[in-house]
Amino acid sequence: MFDWLSTDRTAIPGRSADGGPRLARETFWMRPATGFLSTRQRRFAWLGFVLAALQAPLSAYLLTDGSWLFSVCVALMVATVILADDAMRRRPAEADRRVE
């Protein structure tokens, strides 16, 4: 478990105890980080966020009513979805150890 605490300093990292290279079945596979949005959906979410965020001050300047607030609410909602997807992507995946 704590190989770096062992007193045997002759061991080479990436090698087995007898000095030979580690077998592929002794390593863990890295899973790609996945969220609930695909890459394409994520790009459209960012595009929607930027467009809504840019439209809000423009409509506040041009219109006399408070309808610009709707753009701010949409931008905040899309930003929340993007942040939730980021949090899911950064969460550590459980190790899937396949011992044969």
C-alpha cells in the first residue's frame, strides 16, 4: 500500500519487485471524465450563456421596462447547469480493479 515507505530503496518506480516491467493487468485504467452534458451540448450551453449575458445589458439600455431581468435569469440558469456539469466531471471516479 505504501510502497514509498518501504526500506528497500533498490526498487525502481514502474517496475515489479523482481525488477521486471509491470504487466498491463497490474495497472488501473483511466476513465474519461464524463458529465451529464455531451461535448456538443456543453458548447451550446456556453454559447447560450454568452448570448444571454450579452443581451441583458443591451435590452436594459434599449427597453424601458424590466424585461431584461429575464435574460439575467436565463443566463444564471444556464451557468448553474454548466457548473453542475463541471462538478460531475471533476468528481473522482471509483476505481475499477480487475484482478484475474
